[in-house]
Amino acid sequence: MIIFYMLFTWDSEFSVSIDEIDDQHQQYFKITNKLGRFLESFKKGDEVKLHLIFDELLNYAFYHLSTEENYFSDCQYSGTESHIAIHDVYRVKMRNYRQQIREIDSGFYELGVEVQNFATEWLMNHIKHTDKLYVPTLTKCLNKKTDTK
């Protein structure tokens, strides 16, 4: 059975114009693409490798979300509470996926594709519709910090 997944290509529409966050978004997409490419050749016996790539994605995503949340705190972003609530929904979904991957005996490929598609689509939509909201506040805050140095 072949189930299609999406590979991501970075372009400027995804930029939030904050280098650290843009770099992290790009790294996140590299990992989702790595998962997609791995699934192209997935075969029985590859389950451990799938676990490793998924854990890499999960750990990196959680690291990235914490980075954004630290910026929110440092810059007193007014949308912090609602933005973190959205992050928390993502965290719960990804933890549920991790649990599913650890517990299933078959269907690894299908679940891998589901995770890869969810992770890619989630971040694409999150950047365009949620992350873009913090750009004015964080940019102003970071420019002030740069100006005072």
C-alpha cells in the first residue's frame, strides 16, 4: 500500500524574520522531510529507525516551542496565553502519536505517514496563521535589545 506524504520546501512566505526561529522552523521541516524520505523505502524491520526519527522530530519540535515561548516571556507578548494553548494541543497530539508508535504491532508505515503529514501541515499552518501574529511584538522587542547594546 502506498500512502502519499508531503515534502516541504522552505520559502520566504514562512519567514517570521527572526533568524533563530526561522532556522528552527527550517530544521523542523528538514526532520519531517527526513521522515518522509525514510517512509519511501520503509520495510518490515525498520520500526526501530521509525521510532528514532519520530523521537528526533518530537524532541526538536518541543525544543522549538519552548524557544518561542521564551521569546514571548522576554518580550511580554500579549498573545502568549492563546499561543501556548495552541502549542499545548500540538504537544498532546504528538505525545499521543508517540504512544501509538510504541504500542502498535503493525501499521507502522501508515502511522508514520499520518505523523509526517500532520507535523508538516501543522507547522505550515501554524507559521502562516499563528506565528505571524507575534512578529511585530518580537521584532520590536528584539530591535530594542539590539539598539541598547
